[in-house]
Amino acid sequence: MQADPNSHQDSEKNAQAHGEITKTKQPQTSAGSRRLFLGRTSRRLFIGRVGLFSAASVVAGFFSSSLSLKKGGNVVRAQEPAAKSNYGNNLREKAFQIRTTAAKVNREIPIPPHPTNEDEAKYTNKIATDTRGLPHNQLGEVDLKAYQSLINALNSGDPNEYEKIILGGKRKLVQPLTPLAISLSGVNTCQLTIPVPPTLDSAEQGAEFLEIAWQQLLQDVPFSEFRNDTTNPLILAAVQDLNRLSAFKGPKQNGQVTPELLFRGTAIYVDASGQTIYHTLPGVDVGPYVSQFLLRPVPAGTHSYAQLNRVPLAIPENSFQTNYDEWLLVQNGGDSGRTIKFDSTHRYFINGRDQSEIAHTPPPVYTNAALILLAKPVKDDPLVGGVGSPYNPGNPYNKSKTQAAGSGTFGPGYSQSLIAWVSPHAIRAAYWQKYYVHRRLRAEAYGGLVHNNKVNKTNYPIHPEVFKSEALDRFFSKNKSYLLPQAFPEGAPLHSSYPGGASVSAGASVTILKALFDESYVIPNPVVPDPKDPTKLIPYEGPPLTVGGELNKLAANIGLGRDSAGIHWRTDAAASLALGEAIAIGILKDEKLTFREKFEGFTFTKFDGTKVTI
């Protein structure tokens, strides 16, 4: 069953907005002091590194021209054939030219506008801004002096100023300086934009909160019950509640949320006019909720292991921050001392509680996916081995009569190294938006506003649709509070919500895999957990599952797992996938410049459904 995207976008405009086929320059922005500081800082850092590069060149020149051997105490210059020496010199010069060209091309990418939802300026008490880790009053409103110490540091870019930030507890902020690192491959952090997030008082923000609330309420219901013919009353209640909302932007079929589409993945892009466009990820609405790459055995050389997970027990003690005092302690950067209690039996990923923990402490899921793609199926045992996916049709070694792909380019080791390479670059881009642009509040903080409106009669600007949801009554009946339950004792990491770090890594890594493997390849012998015994897998029967669709599903499973945990919004994940994709595209562009093989470019389908060639 295929869901219609909420809206459609011209493919060329989408591509232009993210830099891969840009033909015209966008105007520079005068977006304010933060961007001016970053631009000046980047120039200072570049100039400062010129000396370093020059010194490195001298050292390299010394070793290339003066390579010698010691023999009997005498220095003897090593002799090489002239042709070989000249070839080395030519290769060195070409390397310099390629690196210079890549730097110049990336420098020409303009800095786009970075508009915000303006909530930070609108609310002087900063209730719409992420302030966790700083000291707060009894209502959870931040100490403004402490908040200003954070802003002072961010505006300065001086590492010494970051040491002056006033914290409320022992927990530390997560790397506010990392977005200022200079990336030597692909575009830099300030050169990409993401959509403006919903405002605090909007119907869309309220709808996102209620979706997370239902994910919490449904966290122990197996995904195998999320069928359109389900009789599960809780699933039906969630569908009914989400369908009454005026601004819910999750996947729909004919304008309606269905049980099969609950909590499936989306991506959002900014079009050429600055409008936010929503897309259901291609293939994510086909077949089971859980990606094949989180279920199949991982063939790792001479090893092979089943993807059996340590999962939390379905007990009340594993719901955190449902008590107001504990919630406030965590907002202040404190530690409740509580821990997750785990099931002694490991099993396959079957529900939202499992999903939350996989997203909490994830295994190397993208490297695992590459291993599963590369390994051939085992003929005598269809539930062992990989899927044997062909490489992307554009791989130059597909047509070679004498050569095969390897670890250096286009082969197994290359795919795994690129996955490792793109992730820190993607994190830098996400953290730049988190700290230096949006600073959006976390879902746990929004839950505190809802609770205080209900219990302490505050008048925070929460959309009225939120208070008409039965999800809140279910929370109170279960927990005696209206706070959003958290799957992690510590709640969210101490950086702001928008966009998501786990999702941006997912977007970048999955884009690399789609660029290197044949995304149209149908996965043989697909599997699902046995509903009667989730420590076992059984064959899946249903519509064909493709590599591209299951990779998109993998990204959505990890990203929305953070939503299931109560720490992120849908738009956090949706914006991050597109941002990670753009980071990966920039790195793929630079990689393409380096190849000696006859190669026309990486061709794959983006998260918005458009096919591009890089």
C-alpha cells in the first residue's frame, strides 16, 4: 500500500535548493551578527592555516626530493627511473589542482538566508527556547543571566567564553564549538539551510507533541498490529485523534492517517521560494515498519551475528520525568540517579520501546547495512548471509573486463569508510543549526508547559487542540501528571532540538549507501520477527522490498526512534534527513573529482523522490 506524499515539489527546484545542480547564485544574506561572526571567523581560520599548509608543503617537498638511504655512515640519494619520478611529480601536481578546484567550487556556494521562527525574541522568558542544563525557577523558566552567558559565548566564538557559561547542574552542554570546525571536504556548516520550525503557539507544534504522546502510549504495542484491519483500541484511538488535528504533517493516504502509516518517515525541504515542502520517504510506506537492515543477520567477514537487541522492560519504572520534581531536576542539568531496567532476553526490534533504546545507544547500523548489502545470500539457509546487492549501475567497475572494485574506490572498504567520513560532517551541520540559528525547545520542555497550564494554571501559549486530546487524560490517569514521559533517564542530550543529530547522520549515511549500491534491487528472502517468539525471524510475505526503500526505512527507524523516546519532534527528523543528504552530496561531489576511473557520476533517488546524478 503506497501513501501519497502530502505535497509535491519540482525536482529541479529541490535540487537547486540543496546545491547539487545549482546553475544560478542566490543572493548573499545579511542575517545578523551570528552569521557575520562565523564568516569572519572562517576567513581568520583560513588565513591562519596558510602557514600550516605552507610548512606541510615544505616538509612534503623535502621528503620527495631528498629521499635517501644510509649506507656505511654515508648518505646515498635514492635513485628512481626518470619516468617514474616524473609520474609522481605529475600526480602530486594533479592532487594540488584537484584540492584547489574543490575548495574554490565549495567557496562559490553562497550562504543562504537562515530565518528563524522568531520565538526566541518573542518570549522574553525564553519558554520557546532550549535552556536545559541552565538554572531554572520552580516553573521551569530559565535564569536569564545564565541564558545570557550562553548567548555571549555563542556570539563570541571564543573557547574561553564557553567556559563561563552558567550551568544549573553537573551535566555539560554537548559541543557548542564543534559547528565552528572547518570541513575540508564538502560544504561548510553555514552554507546549508533548513526549514523554519513550527512556532510554540502553532497547531503544527501541538500536533507534533500529540504524535509523540501517542508514540509513548503505544510503545509496547508490536508494529505487527499496526495494520489497517487492526482491532487494537489504542491504535484506533491514536488514528482518530491525529486525524482531527488541523496541522498534522505525518504520512497520509487520501488525506487521512491510517494505522499502517502511523509513525512512518518523512523529509522536509525548503523550495526556491523559501516554502517548506513535506514528503513521505520513498518506499518507507511499503511492507513492515522495521527495516530489513535492522533485522537480517550481519555477515562481518568470518563472523556473523544476529541483530538481537537488549531491550528495556515494559514496566512503569522505565518511564522517566513523569514526576514534576524529577522533570525540573533534569531541566536544571541534574541527574535523577535512576537507570533503565532491561529484559534478560535479547530479541528483535518489534515495538516503540525497542526502537527508543536502539536510537539511544545504536549499534553501527549503517556499517552493518553495507555488510548486509555486500555479502551474498547463503543458498541453503535464506535467513543467513547478506542480500548480495549489485553496485550502483554507474559503478565504473561493472563494465570493466579486467578490473574489480576494491577498498580504494567504489568497493567494500570504500563504502564503509565514506559512511564513517560523512557522519562528523553531518553532525557539525546539525549542531550549527541547533546552537547558532534555531535553539528550539525540546519536547520534554513543551510537556512541562502543558503540565503547568493544566496544574498550575499558567497561561503559556499552547494551541487549544492539545488540550482536547485524550492522550493527556491517559497520561494523567497513568502518571498523575501531564508531563511527556521520557524513555531515557537523562532525557534529551543538552543541545537544542532542531534538527536531530541521529537523523542527520542517518540522512548522510543512507545517501552514501544509495549512491554506491543499486537502490532498485529487490531484497531476496525478506524477514520479520515472529509475533509468537520475537527471538526468531520468519519469512515476510507481501509487496517487494527494495534496497532504496529499506535504506530510507532504516533512516526513519533511527530518527523517529528519538521521537518515540520523547526527545525529538517529527520535523527534527524530517529536516535532518534532507540536511544529511545535502552534506553527503557535497562530499560525493568532492570525491568524484578525485577518481581516475571513467565515471559519469553518482545517481540515486533523494528523500523527496527526485532522481539526481552527482
